[in-house]
Amino acid sequence: MSPAPPRPPWPALAIGGAVMGYAVVGAWRDLGADFGGWALWVVGADLAHDAIVAPLACLLGALVARVVPAGLARAHVQAGLVGGAAVLAVVWVPLRGWGGNAGNATIRPLDYTSATITALALVWAVVALSALVAAVRSRRVRPARSVP
């Protein structure tokens, strides 16, 4: 039986284009004269991602592939790196101290340095526990050798 031919991407492109168009029109209406600055920021953020973040992620992935043995260990390290990157993406602005008002304690109510360290420790503790469970399960699943 042959696989089904690939579906054309047009429905997804049409839906995605409509959603993006709706967002741009909404931003245009809400921002008015500030729309140009917003558009410049969006394009700049996209270019910064493509020029800095994506190449660094590729280099880190190549390093992990070279250093960590293939199999479950590599998958767990990759999961930990993705989880850690997500934590850092969320806390980057408050960790740097940007976007707050020093006179208003409710803007940044946490100690983001210790919260970040705690969150990263939790991510890596879950990764270590998951790796340990996977290692124990893989030893239990192996069939015993038969003795002739």
C-alpha cells in the first residue's frame, strides 16, 4: 500500500495569514501612531532571533550530539535544555530588572534571581528523576539470557 500524497499547505497558509492579518489590523487600530515603532520592534526581534538565537541553539544542539551519548541520556539532556531555555525566556526581562517601577512593589514582587535558580533546579531535578526511572525500566525490560 502506497502512502497518501502530501496535502497542499494552502489551507494552513490561508488560516495563518488570516490570523496574522487580524493581529496586524488590531495592532494598527490600538497603537495608532505607535504602530511603526511596534512593527520595527517585531521585525527587529525576528531578525535577532534568526541571527543570534537560532544559530546558538544549533551550535548547542551540535555540541550535545557530540558530547552526550545517543539514546535516553541525550533525550533527557535535550529536554532539560529546552525546559531551562523556557524558564530563562520567561524570566529574562524581570531578571534583568527591566519593565518595573521602583516605587511600586507589586510590579516585580519576587526575588527573580532565587526564583530562577529554583526553577532551573526543579527542571533539572525532574530531568534527573526521569532519566533514573528510564534507566531502571530499561534494565527490567531486558530479557534474561537463556543458559544452554
